[in-house]
Amino acid sequence: MEPMDIVGKSKEDASLPKATMTKIIKEMLPPDVRVARDAQDLLIECCVEFINLVSSESNEVCGREDRRTIAPEHVLKALEVLGFGEYIEEVYAAYEQHKLETMDSLRGGGKWSNGAEMTEEEAAAEQQRMFAEARARMNGGTTAPKQPETDPSLES
């Protein structure tokens, strides 16, 4: 009998876009490092399994609160329960950045809901700085990254 997830599809049906995952994997490694296709496939399967694990635990946290909708707080609590507490701050920062980007795209640009103003270039630079900090932490580095240059494709 095949393992089934909540929506009734087999776990083998769940996947992530290979091109996107390959790009993420390559961005995290030094340029002179190559990754075998089997290793890429294994990393992608690990990511799918991690998502299943966090989703399942988030659902349990949500259920313990007698809720039917998993909220961001449930995901953060699930990370803590699963032993990934050291990533909560980073995950929360990414979530906040996502909220800002989503609000901005829904409004077609302009001011943020909290009244702070940030240009698209400033937001992109801040996002790149946060990504660089996250990469440094992932790679074991604790030094502050240099400020990234502005992406020329974002300039008007």
C-alpha cells in the first residue's frame, strides 16, 4: 500500500520545480563546485520531505488550538517543535518581506501600510542584503556581507 498525504495523492506525486531548485542549489555553492544530477535529485527530495514534515507538524499545532486554517504562527511553532528554532528569526524576516512585497504588488506600488516609504530599488537592495546574510549563516560565516549593487534591470 502506497503512503498517502492529506489530499489523497501519493507522496511520489509531490515535487518541486527542478529548474528552480537547481538554480537555488547552484546559488548556494561556490562557482567552482558542481553537483551531480543524483545529488540534485536527492536534495530536491529532501526539500519535499522537509515541507511535508513542517506542514504536518503545522497542522498538528493548528489542531491543538482547535483551528482549521494553518497560520504563519503555526508554522513558526512547528519549526520550534521540530528543532529548527534557530531559523525562526530568519523565516519570520522572510515572511515579513513577503508580506511587504505582496502588499506593494497588490497596490501597484506606493507606500507600505505602516507608513514607511521605500523605493523598489531600496526594497530590492534590502532583500539582497537579507539573502546574503542568510547565505553567510548557512555557510557558517558570521561576517557582515557587503552591500550588493543595485540590479540594473530594476532601474527606471
